[in-house]
Amino acid sequence: MQGRALWQRVRWVLALLALCALATCPAAQRRCAARRDAGEAPVLLRYLVAEVTAQVAATGKLPDVNVGPTPPLGTCCAAGSTCAPDPAWWRDPGWRALRFSIDDRHRFSYQVRRDGPALVLTATGNRDCDGVLAVVEVRLTLDGGRLVETWTRRDPYE
């Protein structure tokens, strides 16, 4: 009889653990999606850094570009959290100079601006459209002809 009572307790514990696993599954999926979506900005900013690096190698100076945010902030949330590709957004001479456009759905707006001697590349997004912005920024400066990158991230999984 003791074996049967023990087995009943074990079954209840296993059932409770299974319920806990099911209850946390959606939270785990949301965290995974947030990390996946947050990866967009660094990848595209690295592309922009590579373009700037090529221009610095050719000219010895940072490009004089001020463009964006593209698309305008809030556009992706207004469209249901992701922006559909729109070639018209990337026709600005600044984006053309950097050979940059986005041809797939995306969640961030991109901006390039001069800040004194630095060039600042910024990606701003609101993955869950709750008003809290995720910002990934790269500040590029020249130090003796060498390009220096300083990355900052605010609320990257928002």
C-alpha cells in the first residue's frame, strides 16, 4: 500500500510540474521572439558601419550624411508592429550614398546624423508597440585615421 501512496504523490508532483511548464511556455516564446527581433538592428547597423568604413578608406574622412529616421518613428507600430518594405523610403541621397535600403519586413527606424566630429548611426524600434523604445546606436569617430566604434543599447528587447 505504501508504494501506491508514493506513486500517487509522485503523479501529483509530475502533473504540477507539467502545468508549470505549460504556463511558462508562452513567456519563453515571447522572450525568444524579443531576442530574435532585437537582432535586426545590430545586423543592419553593422552593414552601415561597413559602408562608412569603405568610404573612410577611400576618402580619409567620415561621410557628411544626415538622413532619417526612416521610416518615420511609429510607422511600424501603426502598421501592426512591422513595416512592409517600401523602396520610396530609401530614395534620399543620404541613404543612396550609404547604399542602404531594407527590402524585407522590419521593426526599426534608421537614422544617420553628424554630431560634431562623429557620425551617429541609430536604430529605434518598439517591438511590442507599448511606447517603450529600443535604441541601438553606433557612434563613429576617427582617431588618427582609424575608425572607432562605440556601441550603446537602451532597452534592446522592448
